[in-house]
Amino acid sequence: MSKRSKIILIVIAIGFIAALIWFGKKNKKSIVAYETETPFKTTIVKKTVATGKVTPLEEVEIKPQIAGIIDKIVVEEGAVVKTGDLIATVRVVPNEQSLTSAKGRVNSIQIQLNNAKIQYDRNKNLFDKGVISRQEFETLEFSYNQAKNDLRNAQNDYQIIKKGSAGASGANTNIRATTSGMVVEIPVKKGTQVVETNGFSAGTTIATIADMTKMIFEGKVDESEVGKLIKGTDIEVSIGAIEGKKFPAKLNFIAPKGTEEGGAVQFKIKADVSLDDDFFIRAGYSANADIVLVKKDSVLSIKEALLRFDKKTEEPYVEVKVEDGTFEKKTLKLGTSDGVNVEVVEGVAIEDEIKIWNKASKSENKDKS
């Protein structure tokens, strides 16, 4: 072999060795050193939020006892009234046919009364003279008294149809509060025609009175969470119109039947709200209720971001660092989650180092720069 050939072989060998060293360094740099986190103990609280509103516990609608037209309204919305206070007055507009019929009945009974009086006067003289028996006279006397009573009833009916009342008290035309509280709504105005409450009609609401010292929260929760609710649970109510303030409340009602809304079944809930004298809560304020579904104190937990799920079994797992610096897959059994942290029932211990996915170490970042 010539000297020139030897030199070429030596150069090729040196180049091959240099290439191996270069590739070795490149592969070494490509290894990613992951940061790790250890499990920790914390309190996990799972909550749900129910949207709704606050309304008075006791709310009464005031309705008239007779049809007519609102003549006068003597209170305003927001006024505090007591039972028996005058709310409004109604002017009766009689039905012409009913009025004529009642008048005709009065005239008819008046004729009967006049005839009964004639019979009574004539037979009283005969009775006094002993011509007729006491029994016959008492029968005529009863008919006469019955006719007088029928006339009074017919006259009262006529006055009720004409004026709304049989006397001067105006009991039917004066609309009074049937309970104490605040007038929260007056849906009618002077001149509005109203209908009385009867077996065929609910009647026209003249005013709504509520006890504003007793308020409740009314909201709805999804069917997936209603089974976890317990009556008597303490909740917190946030009112949209009052920022930075949460009112304590106690859950007292969970509807046994749900209603479908937008493809999901919703269940109504109610809770007694504890009021604060520094704030005036108006009826109908929109509100949200924070309800604790599950609370676990001092349980072993990890961040949910550390979890991965097996593509075949869909079981959750993490990778734990072992002695040689590599990571080993650990399948987990999970408990309650609050959306950030999740309880670990089985799979890792508190001293294990768990891989933080897609987050390289600081030394790796320096090498890349």
C-alpha cells in the first residue's frame, strides 16, 4: 500500500470517529429532563352553582270581592301596611239586566207583602172576636212576617247590584289589606276595570303584599347533581345587585319532580336566606347559590394536569421517577376532584416524584438556547 493510500485511510478513520462523537453529543442533548412534583395533602371541595332569584317567603295577592272600576288607590308601591288598611276603592258599574231583574223582584215581593198585610189585618180582627182559631191566625201571621223578610232580602240584593253594598259601610267596594307587609306591586291604575274572585275566575289582582323580612332563594340544579343534595345543607347566596357580599342560607326544599329545559332536566330548590340589616333585598333580585356537594379534608392529592389516560382502557395514570432517573407508569384510582386537584385513593405515595408533562427542566432550556 502506498503512502498516499495510508494517509487517505487515516483521514477517513479520523472523520468517522469525529462523526460518531458528533452524533453522540447530539443524541445526548436531545434527551429531555422532565421536572417533577410530589403528591400533597389538601382539602378538596366539590361545589355546584344554582342560578335563580330571591323572593319573599310570604306573598299575598289582594283581589276585589265585586266587579267594577278602580275609583281610587290610596297606597304606593313600597308602602308598609297592616292588616285591614285601605288599599283602594272600587266603583260599581251595575249590569243593566241584573239591575232590572232585581228591581222587578223587589216590586213583586212588595205586592205579595201588601196582600199579606191585608189578610193579616182582616183576620186579626176576626181572631180578636173569636171567630177564627189561633192556629189559623198564626199561619196568616207567619206568611205576613215571611213576606216582610223576603222584601228586605230583595232590597239588599238590589242595593248590592247597584252600589256594591247593602249598607253605607262599603264593605265590598273598599279593598283592604288581608295581611301585614310591604306593597311590592300595584298592577292596576285608577280607572282599570276589575273582576271579582269567584268559582269561575281568579279575579283581578289589585296589589301584592309581601313580608320583606323573610326571603328565600329559588333556583334550579341539573339532574346529575340533584341526587347529591341534602335538605338542611348550609349554602351561600350571592346576589348580583350586591357585590362582594354572600348571604348564608339553608336548603329546605328539593323538588321531587324535574322539568325539561333545553334538553336537560332541571329540579327546583329553595333555601331560607339569612338577611343582613345593612342591605335591603328587593324581591326578584337575580342570585347564585354555591352548594357544597362533597368535602374531604386532608386527603392525598395531585394536580389534575399531571394525569394521563390509557388509550385502550381509559384508566388514569402518571409516570413516577425511579432510582435510575427514568419514569415508570403507575395506574391510579381517583376520588373527588374540584377541577384543579384530584384525590388519589391508590397508585402513588406522598414521597413519589411525578413527571410534569411537556415541561422541560431549566438546564434543558439553557442547552436549547
